[in-house]
Amino acid sequence: MTSEQFHSRYLSLAPTLYKVAFYILESEEEAKDAVQDAFVKLWKDRESLYDVANPKAYCIRLVKNLCLDRIRRQRLEFPEDLPERISDNGQDDEIDQKERLNKVMEAIKALPDRQREILWLRTVEGLSYEEISDRLGMTPLTLRVLLTRARSKIKSKV
């Protein structure tokens, strides 16, 4: 695809894509970044864009997915530094607890993205299985299997 074709078919959609991104992200800078990321991805894949029947719908879906990925990444960030004091027990207990917490955090960070997201939604946000299933578009059975696997991996590393 030539740059002229790309410009006429895709770059002209920038205002629409920005509106979609801003609606999802509620931030001007984040929306601009998401649209820019979308155009970079489109440009890299420009040779496969000949098969796209509806460029507008394709781009809106791409921006929506990029925005949702940004939200997931922001939501799933874990603290790098742990608190200095965990309990009022003796110093040895405190060190043991901190080491254990470090192991748990490392095990969580090592989980696949989907398992880490499900674990976060269930344990931190307190969502029900049905709410998580609806949000992630998966069956409750699949959700429970992934959650069980995540918990098992954490237990095996701690």
C-alpha cells in the first residue's frame, strides 16, 4: 500500500479514532498515544490492509482493543516496594513475612497475563465469577480453571 493510499483510507480516520479512544480512556494524552500506536501498527501491517473491507470499523476495533490493553496494564501494576513494617511481631517474624510476601509478589508477576488479570479481579476487586465472566467474555468454567491454575502456581512458588 502506498503512503497516499494509506493517508486517504486510514489517516483521515484520526478524529474519529481519537473520539473513541478519549471516550474509553478519559484522558487526552492517553487517547492521543493510543491513536498513534494504532497508526504505527497499521503502517507496519499496511501490506495486509488490502483485505480490509471496512477500514473505519477495522480501525475503531483496533483502537478499542489498544485502549482496553492500556487499562488492563495500568490496573495490573503491582507495587515495586513493599512496606517496611508488616506486623508488630518480633523482628524474625517480620523478616519472614516480608520474604514470603516478596515470593508471592514475584509469583504473581510471573503468571500469564490472563491468569494475573482474573486473580486481580477476583481477589483485589472482589468481583463475582459472573461479573468477571461477563467482563472478559469467557465461560465461568474457563474462568474457574484459570483461577485455580493461577492459585496453584503461586502456592507452588511460595
